[in-house]
Amino acid sequence: MSIDVFWDDENHTIIRWFFPETFDWDQYQQTSDQAQIMLATIEHHVWSIMDIHAVKSLPPNFLAN
């Protein structure tokens, strides 16, 4: 399963990240790139919610990255 990123409201003031049980750094980077594209279309402040409630383990080298 991949990391999902999506607008949490119609006004695009909240972007929500949903992390699955496991993920890797490539998935994180792809999702981060997608989020940056989404944010580039907005000219106002945006809040981020990182929903990690389902995460069971972190990727290798978590503290090093």
C-alpha cells in the first residue's frame, strides 16, 4: 500500500497525508513530490495533517533521513 495525500477540505486549506502500516523512502519521496505539486496551485496558508495511526514500522534509517 502506498502513502496517500489529498485535500481534506473544499477550500484547500488542509492537506492530509495517510500513511499505511509500512512504507519506504521511495514512496515517501513520490508522495512528497505529489504534495508539492498540489501546494504549488495554492496561494494561501495550508495546514498539513500526517495521519500515522496505521503505521506499524518505520522505514530503515528513519532517524538518519
